[in-house]
Amino acid sequence: MIKASKLVKYYGDLQVLKGVDLHIKKGEVVSIVGASGAGKTTLLQILGTLDLSSNKDQSQLIINETDVTHLSDKELAKFRNQHIGFIFQFHQLLPEFTALENVCIPAFIKKTSKNDAETKAKELLDFLGLTERYHHKPNELSGGEQQRVAVARALINNPSIIFADEPSGNLDSESADNLHQLFFELRDKFGQTFVIVTHNGHLADMADRKLVMVDGLITDQ
């Protein structure tokens, strides 16, 4: 599902990634842990095609059998929309839109019809226990509900892989536990691969595999 080699990242003179190699199989739930500044989020952004390795010509990133390092910006944006979903610590919902509308946005970008997008969005919201929240705006939802809407949005285009950056970091313990369990239910139901950066030790240990980052490198699996 994901094969990466020799990923390096510099910000000015600061080297954040120092040649990361990894292989993630389809359907795995993989956690990435490490101290602040170890390079976890930077790695996630590169794996999610939101950023590029500083040594683009020497590195390799293959996702779902596509070498994304050689795609144009337009091709990369299309690939990201069709194959990748993102869940962030802060849900990033648009406040002026309802839960249903927020979930539909990636589908509309993909040129899915309004009827098909809303049908799929409602199916996801129903699965996530949000049947009564279709027409609520983010400020009318609890933190846990907002994050579940963000999960539905990440899933709307049936992506092959979900990247999550501290997805439960802004939730209370009960909502966090519910979200963690949800990832495994989604993997079992829809077959997605999950790569999760987290400081939550319980979530990290629940994963099929835990990667430990130290000073810009994966040191343990």
C-alpha cells in the first residue's frame, strides 16, 4: 500500500527527516509515536502528499502502486482527492456549512453528483451515529461529534488510506476511546489503511504495528 525510501526533509539548515524508509501493508492500522520534534507530523505530511521530500530525485514514495513523486501538482491534487483521507487534531470543519455539507465537499471536488454525494454522506453519518445531526453546523455539535463528521468527510471518496494527525488530541477521554475504536471498525468494514500520529499511548498500542521515531528516523517497529 505504501512504500517509502530515503525520505529527507530540511527546513532551512534544520534537517527534520534523515532518510526514512517504511513499508505499510493494505488494511494495516499503523501508529507513529515519538517525542515532539522527532519528525512525526513532517513524515505524515510527506506520506500524505501535502509536502515533498527535500531530495525528491533520490527518494521514492509509492502509494497504491502509484509513484507519486513524479506526478504534477494537478495530478497530485487529483490523486490525493481520490485515494487519501485526512483527519486532524482540530476537525477543520467549515463553520458556515452543516455536517452533511461538510462531508460532501471532497465528493463535490471529485465531481460527484449532489444526489450521490448526499446519499453517501448520509450513509457515513448514519454509520457514525450522527443521523440526527445532518443539518447541524459545527458550533451546534459536541467535540466528539465534530470529529466524527471529520471522519465521515475523510471517508466520503472511499480513499485507500487515511492519515490521522493527533486525531483524539482535542477530545475528552471517553470521546477519544470511542474514536480509537471507530478506526478499527472502519478498517474491518471498509478495508482502509490507517496511519496515525499520536501521543496517546493507548491508541498507539492498539495499532497493528507501532513505529517509533527518534531524531528524524524510525528506530523501532
